[in-house]
Amino acid sequence: MAKTTWKSGTMLFPVPPVMVTCGTMEKANVLTIAWTGIINSEPPMTYISVRPSRFSHKIISETKEFVINIANLPLAKACDFCGVKSGKSTDKFKEMGLELEPCKNIKTPMLKDAPVSLECKVVGVKSFGTHDMFLAEILAVNVDDKYIEEDGRLAIEKAGLLAFAHGRYYTLGRDLGAFGFSVDKTKENKTKPRKSKFMEILKIEEKIKDGTLKIKEKKPSLQRIIKNKKQSAKKNSSKFAGNKKNAKPHGKKLNAKPTK
Ligand SMILES: Cc1cc2nc3c(=O)[nH]c(=O)nc-3n(C[C@H](O)[C@H](O)[C@H](O)COP(=O)(O)O)c2cc1C
């Protein structure tokens, strides 16, 4: 099997397209970042690489904090939009119907609809040429309750996480097993693939919201999910992913090409 060698490039994929909030509750901005990752376990540390020309660069340099909001399918359109429009001239929160919530440890707010939001404190900056890498400690992790199971497990497979590969967005596909599945034959429950019911959940949420959920549509496998969704709908209807005025899970294709 032959391989063609191309000139060097940033062809590492998939990477997570995250929505990074910066600034304060009163004066916030959000931009999309794909150059991010984990760099240390204890203390938990991350980085974001930001071009100095970005409006957010100055804000993060000054406040020395930011929030990494993990993007999922309902946030896909907003995630792309925040990566092609600048806060210099656009109120991205207003345009995309994004709401903010205060964080516990920093002044920068998080996105209300992100399934997971990491509160980050900048501990260093390293310039490499095109991008400045903000090294940061993760001070806290905020998880949307709707993805926490009764036993306390984070059911991240239900979040419809996004991946970015070679200029395109994807949702995660099949679950192939848990960490260590290649060698572990005993912990069957832990290594058994979990089926993501994300699309079904999204439809159920929309139907509950519209009041169009019918008894005959209730598949036995989705009974428990429907019950939970109805309960959380009663508790907090604003938590539904599709309830933002302008946010649409399946947005039109944008023509603009992002430069990372
Ligand atoms: C999927 C995607 C990933 C991106 N990743 C980065 C990145 O890692 N670093 C960066 O500086 N810009 C990145 N961008 C571009 C910025 O998000 C974009 O320039 C944005 O408009 C900057 O917003 P601001 O001017 O309000 O700060 C990305 C854009 C997209 C669509």
C-alpha cells in the first residue's frame, strides 16, 4: 500500500470545535477554536491557540481567563457562525440566540446550552508565529444536568458531540467500547458499546415542547428517556436545546471559509 507524502501541514483530525467565551457577563465575546487540547492531568490543564488578530485575543490577554464550551449538534450552526464572524462588529450572542450563565470561579461567563463548560485560568502564553498559545488551568467543569444519569454517570454519548476534520463538521459515530476494552474481558458492562440515542432524544424534546408527543410513538427502549425528559421539561423548559429563538440545529451551509 503506497502513501503520498504531502508538505507539512496541520492535518491532525478529528479535533473538537469548541466555543470559547471570554470577557465578563456585561461585556462578553465568543469565538470558535479548533486548536485546543489537554496538556496535563494533575492539575488539569488545557490550551487554546489564538491568532493575535482575533478580537478575543486582546480580551483573553487582559482578563487571563476563558471558558471552553464543548459544542454539540444543537450548537453546530452557532459554533460555525462564531468562527466566521468577529465580536468586533457582530453581537454573536444576539445573532445566534446564545445565553450566558455566570461561572463559579472566574468572571467570564459560560454558554447556557453547552453540555460541558470548562472554567479556565491562563497561566502562561507562548507565541509560535501565527498563533499564541494560552496555557490554562481548568478550575472547574460545569455539566448540564440533563446528561447526568440517576447514578451520577455523565452520559456524554447523549450530547451529540461535534468533531471537526479537514474543514468539515461531524457528530460522533459508533461507540466501540470503553477505555481498555482491547484487554479487559471481565468488565463486560463497562466495555459494552453504548448506543447514542441523541437524534431520538432531540425529536422527543421537540415533541414534548410542541405538545405533539403521541402514546403510540413511545418505543419501549425510549420509555425511561421520555419520562426523564418530561420531568426536566416541567422543571426547566429553558434547558431544551432547540428552544432558542434563532438557534437552529440544522442550519444552512455558510459560504464563508474560516481561517484557523
Ligand atoms: C471550526 C473553526 C475552528 C477555528 N479554530 C480557530 C483556532 O483554533 N484559533 C483561532 O485563532 N481561530 C480559529 N477560528 C477562527 C475564529 O473563530 C474566527 O476568526 C472568529 O471570527 C474570531 O472571533 P473574534 O474576532 O470575535 O475573536 C476557527 C474557526 C472555525 C469555524
